[in-house]
Amino acid sequence: MVNLALTAADEDELWDIVPILYYRPTREVLSAAQGLCRSACPQERELGAHILAQVGVPERVYPSECVDALLGMLHAGGEARVLSAALSALAHNEDERIVPAAVCFKAHADADVRYAVVHAVTGYDAPLAIATLIELTRDPDANVRDWATFGIGQQCDLDTPEIRAALWARVADEDTYTRGEALMGLAIRGDRRVLEPLQAELKSPEASLAVEAAERIADPALYPALLELQEWWDKCPELLASALTRCRPA
């Protein structure tokens, strides 16, 4: 099966094969993946990382061995595609060693690597993880900013002045999704500063996250904007109806 993955014609065929290996939680699969991670061939190292990401789902096996091999790939450095694969694989594992290792690549020149860093550190409340996500909410790449903002806004239960400041700084972001995640993160924390930018965002064709944020903060000040949105927006009527109910004036 590993040989089939190595000779896959394209990404689609590759990702038809890799999940099959996830469900074969044997020492043989682990050893094969570990060997690939030490290969001189970037394609083989990348495949090794993909396999180690989720060996044994849904009941994970060999967690320490998987993380050891993936961290070894980071220490060895190399091509951006390999680093990105290793970081993305670490995002599917849980180990206290992951955050400090991933943070070393937060300023990497390749946006895909920085994007993978976001995923690797998301879900950890450690100060280093939060500080890294906050820093990456200012990344020049919109996809990195979007997911970093999601990481501190929705995937983190902490509510600190630093997190609120980082979210507020993204409320006027040029990227629609990043703006939406910032609005959502502030709404979750009950920050009423979000009401004015939310009213503006509710006029956008891409208003889904704004509607969700309105539902979450449940403030009557948003009711008129939601009524106007109801006249033309039909992407998720159930969500809009719920937001209207929660924001309806007493």
C-alpha cells in the first residue's frame, strides 16, 4: 500500500490511499512511515508525515513514536513542502513538545509552512501558543491570518486583553473570512465594540459569520440589520431566523 501511495498519479489518488493506511495500525505501517521520514527523497518524507498524522484512527496508536519522527523531520529542516507536511501532521497529534518545535517556523518564508504552524499550535492554551497565534493574525497571507484569528477567536477559551486586541485589529481586515472570524471571536467574548462593525458586515454577501456572531452576542441593536438582510440573503435561512429570534427587542 505504501508503494501504491508513492506511485500515485496525482493528489486525488494519493489521498484515496493514505486514509487506508490510517486504519491499519500495525507496527509494520509505523516502521514503514518512520523509514520514509528519514529518506533522502522529499516525496518519501512528505508521505511519511502524511501517514504518521493519524495512524490508528479512531483509536490512535504509537503516539509518542509518531511525534518523535515528525519532530525529527522539523529538526532536519529541508523543503517547504516537507516542513508543511510534518507540521500539519503534528496538528493531528497532542504532545507538549509540539508547540515549541512548531513556533520555530512561524516566520518561514513559505506561507504554507506558516499556515501549518497555525494548525500545529491551535488548541493549546500555553502562552507561547497564544502569542504565536496572535502574531500570525498579522501575517501578510490572508489564509494564515484567517486561521490564526479562528484559532484565538473560536478554538481558544481564554479571554485576555491581548486576545481581544488582536481580534479587534482584524475587524477591518481586507479579507472577508478574517474579518468574520474576528467578529465572531469578539461576539463570543461579549465585547460590545463589535456591534457597529457587525452592522456593516451584515450588509455583505458573505455574511454567514456575521450572522453567527449576531446570534451569539444576541443584541437588539442588530435586529434592524438582520431584518434588512432577511430581504435578500438566502444562504442559511435557519441561522438567520435564529439570529433574529435572539436579537429581537423585548
